[in-house]
Amino acid sequence: MGIVAFNWAEEGNNQLTLVMNRDNWANRVISKASWEGQILSGRCQDNDGTWFAISERGRVAFLMSITLLDDQVDPNDGCEFYPIEFLKSNMSPLEFADHVEKLEAGRQKAWSYCLIVADMASNSMVHIRKPNQDEPNVVKQTVNFGVHTLSPYNGLDSLVSARSKDLRLKHLFNEKIGDLGNVQLPQLIKFARDFMCKPEGERVGQDTMYVEMMARHPVSGLENQRFGTTSTTVLAVERTGGVKFFERYLLHGH
């Protein structure tokens, strides 16, 4: 289910800067990001779950999952419901991690996933990881400031291999963060196109960019692809409360 690189910054103009790929099977219809009340997210047509969401209250959640990567989708339950649940709640990130741990202890059917929940107002971020879908154990970890990656296979900052995609992306993203300057969104979008998602033979339409709210970049011509990256997200949350958002998504022929 893709990969994420993000900078959780202790200082500077941006509190959170993120690039993210979502991978899934083509039979799953995923909507483009849109507002539902105070929450901006894309949704899965099968269960109305999501992998990334941000609210006007300054709460953010993003998800990686091996179970969903394998197309194990439940129409009524699953880890895809956690991001919206967190954004709607008043729980702190750590309280929500405790809440998830209690829920997972009582489940008969479970998922494997890595979830980040963050609250900009309290400057707090927590990584919630369930490594094994057949075991109820949940790992909770406060995320330190700095550049990180999140992947479906090994969670936060995977060090499995010196040649791993996680480490290469972390290195490239760290370089990009240092070079952003005052034109952050265009540079992040270029980074996303060059390093996150560049499918062979793509046909790209024109950009429509609403910098302070939402930008969407549809990609057509890949409807017959069985599996691959179906959306790329770029996010910059400023300390002033401003949010810059860009989404590049695969059209499903409708």
C-alpha cells in the first residue's frame, strides 16, 4: 500500500511536510480527495474507509497496510476506519493509540497495518503498528521530530536493508526538505512526480491547483492496470495553520 516520507519539524515554517503513495488493486474504486464536513480525504467505495485524512481542526492521520495491499477489505470494519475515527474524536494521539490497542485485543478478525495520528495544536504525533494480522499485539511509539518514512511492511523508518526503498526515499526527501526555500509546493510536487509516482506510458491532463485548499491532477489511461500506485499526495501544514495540499490520482474510467 505504497510508502510515505514526511518531516515532523520542531522549527521552521512547516510543522508537517509529507509525500505519500497509495497502491491498490484496480478493482477497488477510490474517490479523489474531497471535503466531507471539516475533513478532507479520499474514500474507498467498498467501505468508505481512507488511508489519509486531514481536518480543519489540525488533526492528520495516514495509514499503510499489508492486509489492504493484499486486497483484504471488509465492508463494515477494518483499519481504514481509524483515520476518520481519530479526526472526529477529541482523543489525543496517545489516547487514541490506547483506544486502538483495546479494540484490537477484542477482535476476532484483524489486520496488519502502520498508522500515524497527529494533532497540530498539541504538537504531538504517535505511530501505531500492528505487525501481525493473526496476533492482537499493538506497538505504540511517539514520533520524534525529523524526517521519517512509513511503509506497510516494516512501519516507521525501516532499516531492513541498506538498499531498501525506505532508506533511499528518506535520503532523497531529506535533501529536498533542505532545498525547499519559499516555493515549497511546486518543488514538492516535482519531487512527487520524479521519485514517488512515474508510471510508464502515462497520459497526464492539466493541473488544477487551489494552493491553500486542494489541488488535483488526474491521470488517465491506466484503467486496465491490475495493481500499482493509484494516488500520490503532497501535504504541507504551516505553523500559521495554513495547509497546502496536492493530489495526483488515477481515474477509474468514470
